[in-house]
Amino acid sequence: MQDRLSGLVPEVRDILTHLAVRDDNLGTAVNTLQKRLDRYGLANFTLAIGLAILANSPHPNSIRVLCERIRHQRGQSDAPQTPLVTDPRLRAIQARPHSLTTYDRLGAAQPTNSRTCGLNWCPRATACARRC
């Protein structure tokens, strides 16, 4: 992936060098920069890389902010979101939550100890967990 990035935008090497000097995770940075390139396009990404270097702000989040600003200034629509799941069978699955009334009944069934504050049931008859 780094070869693709540096092949398309040679200035990415400068960004990665700055990140390496700061001991940032280069694998994560390359992956994030790759996603930024795919999402915002080569023109916006290249301009954002150059602006990040000039501003001495070589971080993938800075590049995202710059890409968003460039996209907005150019009047471009929102960058398309990449779906998390591409298989249509998986996208069609709908989860049905179960009823939570059984949990409500569990909370109501707790006995209270007259020697406690009444907020929590104390398994020890001598003292409450809240030390009342």
C-alpha cells in the first residue's frame, strides 16, 4: 500500500518520515492515508498532503480535515461513505432485540434488609455495602 501511495503522491514519504520520527504507528498511518486517498480522490488528497507539510501538521487526521476543507471550498458533495459490509445478503440481516422485561423483574425481586439504607440489598445481615 505504501508503494501505491508514494507512487501517486511522492510527498507522502515526507509525511511518513515525520510520523516515524514521532514513533507513530506507520502501518495504521499508511492504511488511514490509503482510505483518505480512496475517499477524497487524488486531486484533493495531493493538495491536502502539500498543505499538511507546509503547516507542519503531518498526521492522517490533519489530512482528513484538510481534505474536507478542500472538498467544501470546491463545492463538492460529501465524500461517499464506504459501506462496512459489501455482501448484500449480510446487509439485509435485521437483528430483533428481545424483550427486556425479564431484567426489570429481576431488579424488583431483590429483598431489602431493614438494617441497610434501602438502596442495595446486603447479603450480610449486619452491614450495608454503602456502610450506612
